[in-house]
Amino acid sequence: MTDTAAEAGDAAARDARARAVRATGAGVASPAAPVIRTRGLTKRYRGGRPAVDGLDLTVPAGSVFGFLGPNGSGKTTTIRMLMGLIDPTSGTAEVLGRPMPEAARTVLPEVGALIEGPALYGFLNGRDNLLRYDRADPTADPRTRRARVDEALARVGLAAASGKKAKQYSLGMKQRLGLAAALLRPRRLLVLDEPTNGLDPQGMREIRLLVRELAAEGTTVFLSSHLLDEIEQVCTHAAVMARGRLIVQGPVADLAASARGRLAVTTPDPGDAARILKEHGLTGLSTDGDRLTADAPPAAVDLADLNAALVGGGVRVRFFGVERGSLEDAFVALTGEGFDVAG
């Protein structure tokens, strides 16, 4: 049988299984149902505070969902519970409408995951690593295995390096190979834990593009990261974790809009500008060279009057305006903590 005929047979079999599932209503969340939902999800390790504490998380179907938090905030522990790798101390988790870890055998074939970096055989080359991953999947058709591996390698930009041993790969290349393993088959849900770890800026852009492509194809992407600027560029929804607890969740645009913007002034006279703004009641002033920022003034304060006061006080204003809030601003406002936005 040719690869084309085999693929057609696979498609027919998948359609038949889908019809059977729809007929019974088992194993699949409705289109409007969240892809991930947790209620009171908690993981407590012996002798310490909870790594995850009472998490109520909702991930909409079709979203690119950013799961944010500093290192140690509970992100990876949450993902490990969602994937059935560890049991929760209390609470519940549903993935694709089924309880985890109880339904792991039926859920996980529809989920691709890259968690805490890929587990690779260093003595095998990239292609052979993926072939071994694919052989371990009892539902994978061996007749189309090489075609699937070639496509996955091409999607992550490793086709040219597929003959190189994995132990010779850079950290970024290993991340790409782990992502390729998660993409060997179409998935309803893709779970990525720090997928840009070790990648250079070009690699980060490529991963962002790939995530957008997968979302356009109908895959829900759950993306854990501590890089706020990355999340803001690619995600439709986000949640922020800190010290094991959920701080906020919702559409990215709404989260950023909830943060007050900052007044920014560029001037060769930052000292005089700071003095005048302080006299007009502005707070949170900080300077960096010729750039001065402050908390955005209340709506009752006319920005034109502030600008006129600066110019009237002899300040040479090169830029004046209120910059919109960002996810970083929202995080700081909610937690009072700084955040690693650059890496």
C-alpha cells in the first residue's frame, strides 16, 4: 500500500472513531467546554508549603494560553498534575473533558507535551530519536512513520541537523527536537513548558510563528513561561501564578488593560522635570538617563497642562505621553514583585 493510500485509510479510521465517540458522547469535551479545568487543585509536599494551592484554572478551547509565573511559582507542578505524572494532594483536574489522572490512557494520545526539557537518547541522532518516540505510540501507523518524522523535523527547523547525534545538540536544538516529538501526530492540546529555553532570538521568533500556525489549525496551546514579553506577543489568554497561588486569569488584552499606564517624558533636564511633576502631585517617579517615568496621572489631570508646566519651567521636552499598561505592569500591580521579562 502506498503512503497516500495508508494516510487515506488512517483518515477514514479516525473519522469512524470520531463518529463512534460522538454517538456515545464519551471522552470528548463539547466545543464550548474548556480544554483544561481545575478546581481547588493542590499539591503539598511533605514538610513544606503547598507547591500549588487551591488552583481554579480555566483554559478555553482554541486559545493560546500563557501560564505565567516566576521560577518556583508552581507552573511545572501544575502541568505535571494535568498530565497525570504526579497525583494532586486534593482538588480536581479535567483535560479534554475527562478527569486526570484517571482518564490518562484516553486523554494523553490527544495531547502533545514538552515538560522540563526533552528526554533524549544522546547516542542516537535526531531522526532516530523521533522514530523511537513514534514506535512507542501503540496507535501510530508504522507505514507512515518516516513521513511523520520528516514533517515534524521540518516544522521545527531541524531537517538539516537530523543526522547529528542528540548529545551534540545545543540546548536550543534539544528543545526543538522535544517539540518535534510532541508534533508527531495532530493534537487537540499542546502543552509546552518553557519551550523557548535556550533559544536565540531567531529561534524564539520561529517558535512563536509555529505556535500561531498550530492555533490556526485548531490546536489549543498551553504555554508555560516566565517571559512576559513572549507571552504578550503570542497568547490570547493568560494566567499569573505566584508562590503556588493563582493571582489572575483572563484574556491577555484585558489583563494588560487593567494595569495603569506610565507617564513618560524624554528630556535632557530630568531633574527639573521630576521636580515639576512632583509639585503637580505625580508619584512613582524614576529616571534612567534622559528618560523620566511616573505613575499615570488621574483622569482629572489634563496632560496638556502638565506638558505646559514642564515647558513653562524651562524643561526641554523631546517626548511626552502616557504609555499603555503591559502584562509586566499588571503583574507588579497585583503582586508588588518584579518579574523576569528578558530571560
